[in-house]
Amino acid sequence: MEEPVVRPSVFVVDGQTDVPFRRLEASGRKASCSATRLGLGLLLGLLVAGLVVQGYFLLQLYWRVGEMASPLSDQETGSEEKWFHERSSMDYKPVAHLIGTNFSLQNAKSPLLWDTNQGMAFMRGFYYKAGSLIVRRTGYYYVYSQVQLANRGCPKAGYSFSHGIYLRSSTYPEVELGLLKGRNTPCELLDGRQELWFDTSSLGGLVFLQAKDEVLVRLLDISIIRVREEMQSYFGAFMV
């Protein structure tokens, strides 16, 4: 037995029987949903494309960093170490300042001896041996020396002493070359009196020195060196 079909009632207002009945449709809603989905799809596509591009650049950066951090060959490593050593050696200029606190150990034929690590003494870029500063780098140097002297009376009339800075070089191995010299006559005002006198002799000048050259100080009469204070007797050099 068939079930009865229920149909909606149709009412006629003001006798208008020619108005057709139409069912409600969701076409506007469907169009709105389609536009929303299209917009979301575009945004998702742009996001994925951005991630792909970013990943590509990160991968390129990773490869380049890996190439830079890869181990150097033996030749490259040697060149790098050589460059670093040369750069480190050029970061400073040789300098030395020695003080005269050990004069009692030398004799008349030896150069003045100096202290290299006491008080205000220091040395960098030089070697020291038996009174000589040994040059390690060729160049122009300012060399200087001062000695403080004292005695009671004078050994003889017209007494004077000589103070000089000398050079020993492999170019002239048999002689010492005078670089700077000075001569003082401290007894002119004593007039034969046996009085205590003090004097200072100072030298300084610019010279050209080669590697392995030796610079030293001589005083012809070491008996008049009395004062052994670091601020009064010293010897030094520095590259300019």
C-alpha cells in the first residue's frame, strides 16, 4: 500500500492565481564558498612556494659554509702558518733597554756589561751576549747610551775619558766600527784639588743595522764608573 504524498499548501493572496510557486535555492551560498576556497588555496600555494625558496637558499648557504670549513691541504696549511708567523713577527718592532748594574765584572779590554732582566731593563727582538745587543731584524735603529761617572780628584793633568757605541759586523769581522763617540774632560775645574766630582756622558743617534750585527758600549777608563743606578747608566736601541 503506497504512502500518501504530502504536498505543500499554496495560498492565493488577493485573488492572484497566476503567481508561480518557486523553491528556495542556495546558489549564492555556493558561490561564496567557492571564492573562499579559491583564496585559501592561493594563500597555501604562496606559503609552500616561500618555504621552497627559503629551503633552497638555506641549502646553498650550508654548502658554502661546508666548503669554507673543509680541511686545508698540507700546502695551504703551511702557507697559512707562514703568513701568521710573518704577521705576528711584524706586529712589533725590536726594542731593548739595559741597565748598568754589573760594571764590576768587566775588564779594560771588554765592553761594558749590562743587566737585561732587573729593574727597568727589558728586551724584545734582540739577543744579548757579553755586553752586546745582537740585531735580529735589518732596519734603522735609534741607539743610545748614558754612563754616570764619579771619582775623587784626577789621575793626571788634562785628564779626559772616551765613551762610545761600536759595531761588530760580519762585513768587517776583524774591526769594531765606531757609531757614536764622545769625549769628556771632567777635571778642568778642580785645579789639582782631590775633590769628589760627578759627570755624565750621553750618546744617541740613528744608524742602519743589519741582522746579526752586534752593538756594544765601551768606556776607556772603567775605574771612574762609580754609580750603578738604573736611571743613571743605561744602554738601549729601538727600531724606527
